[in-house]
Amino acid sequence: MTRTASRVQEVCALLADGRTVRLRPARPEDRGQVLRLYEEMSVDNLRSRFFAVSTRSGEQAADRLCAPAGPGHRTLVAVHGDRLVGVAEYETADDPTCAEIALAVADDFHHRGVGTLLLEHLVHTARENGIAVFTADVLADNHLIHQVFADLGLRVTRQFDGTTVRGVIRLAPDERYLTAVDVRARTSGIASMQPLLRPHSVAVIGAGTRPGSVGRAVLHNLREAHFAGRLHAVNPHAHAVWRVPAYPSVADLPHPPDLAVIAIPAAAVPEAAAQCGRAGVRALVVVTSGLDAGQSAALTAACRRWDMRMVGPNCLGIANTEEPVRMDATFAATKPLPGTAGVAVQSGGVGIALLDGLSRLGIGISSFVSLGDKRDVSSNDLLQWWECDGRTNLALLHLESFGNPRAFSRTARRVARGMPLLTVDAGRSEAGRRAAASHTAAAATPTMTRGALFSQAGITATRTLGELLDTAALLHSQPLPSGGRVAVVSNAAGAGVLAADACADAGLTVPELPPGLVGELLALLPGGAGAGNPVDTTPAVSARELSGCVDRLAESGAVDGVLVALVPTAPATAVGTDLVTALTTRAPAARSGRPVVAVRLDQAERVRLLPAEDGRTVPSYGEPQSAARALRHAAERARWLARPQGSVVEPAGVDSAGARAMVEAFLAEEPAGGWLDARATDQFLAHYGIPRPPQACAATEQEAVDAAARLAGPGGGVVLKAQGPGLVHKSERGAVLLDLRGEQQVRAAYRDLTARLGAAMSEVLVQSMAARGTEWLAGVVQDAVFGALVLFGLGGTTSELLADHAARLAPLTDTDIRELLTAPRCTALLYGHRGGGPADTGALEDLLARLSLMADDLPELAEAECNPVVAGPDRISAVDARVRLLPRRAPDPYLRRLP
């Protein structure tokens, strides 16, 4: 199979120590630097590289490495600053799928991950060019390179031959390889973030003497937080700001700071960043807004050139409350409360709201980062930091964009196992794809796509900031429910009804309680109480009685959580206060492992955390809807944690190479891309084993008659479908005629289609009538940002109208497939709803797995739709299908590189 040589552009990536290198193809002008790399090598390293010590070996290698790349030869170099510090190459011989590799790293850059990083990118380039195996001859005592190969994560076999070892590396990535890449990414990412979030010294560039200036506010907050390290101001017009020494420039500082906060006009930012880099600054926070594209590019280039990580520009700043750092490098008016919640936001206003809300609740923050325009540091970096910082146990995210959703999803899935991740699903009102060419593309709205990401990654997505804080309060303070069954307890019947309705609206259940439990509760409560759920304790209930009732419900196993709705009664007494105290004194959830939440209809705040005697807290809400939604989110998190993590399904009988060849041949003839015709669609789907009905294409009336005679189904009927470039939605054009029996009906149907559609019809597709069954839609659409999305839901002519579909991001695990199959509202139809026949769910699962693999294999697959898929009790068939290809390549989402 011939592949087009990929164009490898320069990328930046992090080393194990957090420094930045640039990776790019070698150029002829690199020869001098490559030769210098070998000239400066120790004798031992030269021997390891060339099996001998010879200056001629280095010259020959430099000549070969810097020659123009050919079909079977690629060389990548790693550059740190202006210095070339590593080189890796591959070259094929007789077998174009197998290449010999060589690797060299500067002596003083050993053990920093240069070689592994070069190999990762070389593997990516090789795979894009059809290479499946790397080989390397290595001295047996070259333990360093043996360790590099072993740590890579790919399957390596070794063949010993005296003093040398021949290593064979299979390039097919698997979960082991991706996990190894994850570990390296986390190690390098955390190392690079140390100067940013745990700096020993900070300089504020633009800390002015004028009240109200942003830089002055940042410096003030750093002082007020009692930052533990050295603090400096950079201001050429002052000797001190807020009693902090000021210097004319970064170069004049007595020591290079770890972190510089830049708060100066946009035009001056790129040069200030370059000055910081030259002075040895390791991290930047750029709060300045209004940078144009050129200024932003120059700012980012300075960070890459001088090993600096950057937050911003256009951000509120950052904070880390851990001891002994105590850093508040924001210009927020409120001092963040130390705590355990990690916060990352793109909007400064949202950040201020979350800081205030978490402080008011008493949760506080461990670290806060306002990402702003997200030119460098992203949510992925923060997730990795919180995973390992030893303090954070709750993460709150507000993201307006996703730079690498698949990498984010993979990181989030891992981190969410250890702590709740919450987000606001912002941007739900964005218009969907207005130019969607198929039902599948029309169904794949931005809201559905984001929902798929959040659902698979275990992220709790709320609709508002208030709901985010409501849920954070519960997840911070209470155990997770094991399900969605809720007992409602109230001292006023009306409040209990409101709470029960709120639970039902949120998707929770308020079940009838077992008779034995009802009797126990009635024995605990005052006369006149009811225990049917809602439990009406009556206004006469005492604190002891209420506490005993809640305690018994939480421990009974009949429900998964308890919602206690209280209203103030008995104006001459403090009954309401006593009842709340009863909840926080006995803390039943501490013993039962089930959450207990309060609703106090007279509470002014939306949510509060009430301290309990054992050090725990109980969330108290001002309205039952807030409590119910928080309980639902907690139940969904528990369900996600309990589900199997799953593994990616690899269906049998797939010919990916044949499909790839078809795609390349089609795009060679149609460079702009387009829809496959009926014949090509059937052939393409056959490569992935997608079940289709017997069918044939006919260009004339007689061919249609002959095909119908061959294909007539058990009942004798066939279907005629007009084919043509513009006939995508055939039903809307009347281009599908069903259940045609006999020659005369087929002839009449063909003539009818010809008369009505004219030149729009190039031929007809003749199909056997499908057996009876329910109609479904299954398809793939490539999202420009999120990648391949697999959809499933109600199909047929009303598919888009009813819009009952669900989606998951490819590649799908077996767990994803099962969830996708049962996610639409109409799922009951799969199992014989109201006398209907059940569908072959195993075959539908297999279909989704095949579509997932197809989407993951082929980034050129813009859309693939099977609609309807007729599902009977023992088989399924994709009765109609369409496929659209576009000339594009998808970047490897797991390849380590900086934005």
C-alpha cells in the first residue's frame, strides 16, 4: 500500500525535567550542529552509537542525517534553545514496512527524556508512512538505550548475537503504550508547572503606583497573602510599590524570579516575555488582554524559546493556597480561602464567582488558574497537577474551548477515578451545524458532542454556576448514593410534596417504603405522622424524633439517600433551629454511608454547609430543586465509578487496509472529496463487515427488472431507490419506492422515478425488502474539534424530527457501546415494548463497534450513516447507507506536544 509522505512540522514538547525542546525534520543546514553533537560526545557514547570510535563515523552520519528526506528515510532533531541536542532517524531497505533506526543524544541531556520523545515522534511519522516495525542493532552493554526501548511501551523483542543485540519494535500502539505516554506526559507536565504554582520568587511587571492598576492589585494580593518567597516589582518609574522594591527591568533584578506576572500594555508584552526568557524566568502569567494575532504568536514563541510555561494572556491570574507557598497572584478583590478544591476557568468573571462561592461554603481552594486565552497551560495540565499535588480532592472546571478533547478525555477519565470533576456545560445555545448533509450530522449538535465527552470521562456537567456549587457542596461533604432512590422527610406535608416533585423532575425516584420500615418509623414519630414517602413527621416532631427517623431511613437499605425538607413552625419556640441541629449532631450519613441533605425553605442562601459535631458538614439548600439536582449528579457519579472501565472492541473480519486503499483511490480522483456512490458505499461498508440487504445497481429499466427478479425477498417484494449526487435525503424527494412485486410494478416504478427526477437520477439501487423490525439510526460524524463521534438512536424518516439520539466519542469501549445502546429515550423498543418484537441487541452492539473502528481508522471519513438499520430478533440490516469522504488528516491526539 502506497502512502503519501507526511509533512512533519516543527512542534514543541516537554522533557522530563519540564524544559522545552523543539522537534522538527533535519535540514541540510543542520549538518554542522549534528557533527558538533558527535564531536562533543564521550568516547563511551561514541562507541555505543557507532560500535567504534572514529571521527569519520560522525561525519558520515551527519551527511546522511541531513540529506533530504526520501520515501523510506526520515530524520528528526531535538533543539533546545539554539542548540541541537538529539537526533533520531529511520531508513527502510527491501521491506518498505520495516525500518532501521538510530538515536543519539548530547551527553549532558541524557536522562531528560530526549531520546524517548524523539522516538515517540519518529514512531508517529513512520506509522503515517506505512511502516510497522523498527529494528535496531545495539551493543549488549548499552544499558541506556535498552532501557529507552523498554520504557517506550511498545512491544520489543531481542535477538542476541555475541556482543550485539538486535531489537525489533512493533509500532502498533496499544493501551500499554498509551499508558506509558500518559506517565511521561504527567511527569514532564508537573515538572514544568513547579515554577508556575510553587515559585520561590515572583516579579510583577507593570506594578504601578497609580491606584486601580492591575499590576498594583496583583502585587497587593501577593503581599496580603504573605507569599513565602521573594517578591519584586518591575517599574522603571518607581523605587518601591506597596513597600516592595522596584527595578527598572527584569534584567536589573538581583535574582531571576521563577515566575513573572505581566500586566503592561499589549504592544509591550512580547518584548517583556523575551526579556524574562533571557533573564532565566521559568514561568509567566500574562493578565494583559487585547493582544493581536502577531503579538500572541511572538509571546508564545518566546515561551517556547526560553523554557517558560505560560498562563494567559487575558486572564485573572493564579493562586496556590498551600503551605508554605501562600500565593495569590490574581487581581480579584476577594482573598481565596485555603481548601481542597482545584479551580480552572477561562472566564475571569466566572473565576471570581467560583472563588467567592467556594470561600462562602468553607470548601476553599487548593489552587486556582484563570486560563484566559489558553495559549499554553490548559485544563490537561491542571488535571495532572491536581492528581499529584497531595491536596486537591475536588476539581471545578469552566471551559469555553477544547484544544485536544481526546487527550483531555483520557486524562479526565483517570483523574475522575480519584476525585470528582465538575464543569459548567457552557455554550449550549450555540446553533448546530446549519449545513448538515445527513441526519447523522444534523443530530450531532455541539451540546451532544460535549455531553458525550463529559459522560465518557466521568465529568459531572451542570447547567449553571449555582448548580455547580450546589453539587460541589454535596460531593465535598457527603458519601455518594449507590442509586437514585430518595426518602423525603418533612415537618410540613406541602414541603414534602414539593421536594418529592423536585426529585421526580431530576430523574430520581421516591419509592414506597417497605411495610416493616413504615411501622418502625411510625413508632418513632409523633401521633398523626405519615410514613408513606414522603414521610410527614408533622410540625410536632422533636429533634430526637427527627434524628431517629432520618437515622433509620439512612440505615435501612430501602433508599440511597435522604432529603429532609424543613419549614419554621411553632413561632414561640426554636423548633426549626432544633431540628437542623439534630441533623448535624447525629450525622447519620457518617454511619450509614448514605448522603443526607437538608432543604430549609426559609434559608436565604442557595446552599450552605452546616457543620456537624464529628467534623463533617451537611449541605443545606434553599429550595428542593437544588438539592434534588445535586443528588442526581452524585448518583450519576456513583454509577460511573461502579461501571467497568471497559476496553476498546476489535471486531473480527475487518479489512482496514482495503478500506484505506478505497479512500486514497477515491480522493485521488476527487481531491475535494464527496459522497461515495451506491456501489462504492456497499463495497466500503463490506470492508468493515456492516450487514447490508442483497442489492444491485441498475442503469436501465430492463436491468432493474432483471435485478428485481433475482433479489425478490421471501414475500416477493423489492425496493427501488434512485441514485444521484444530489439525492442524499431520498425520502424527502420521493426517491424510494417500496414493496414492488412483479415485473409490471418494477417497470412502472422505474418510469415514475425517471419522469419525476430526470437528470438528478443516474441509476437505481434495487434491494430485497427487509424483514420486519424496529428502525434505528447508527452513524459516524467527524467533529472538527472533538474528532469522531458515533451516534445511535431512533431511525427512519422521522429520525431528525424526533431527535432521539445519543452519542459517544470514538474509539468506543465495550462499556461505551452498551451505554450508547441504552441511552436514547426509545430504548424500550429494543426489548419488545408493548408486544413489539425484540431486536438483536448483540448485532447492534457489533455494528456500533465496527462503526467506531471505521471512524478511528479513517480521519477522512466525514460522515457515515446507516439509516434505517432494521433490527429483528435474530439479525440486523443497514437498509440505507451513505458515506462522505474529505481530504484531511487527523493529528495523533496522544502525541506529546505543546499547543
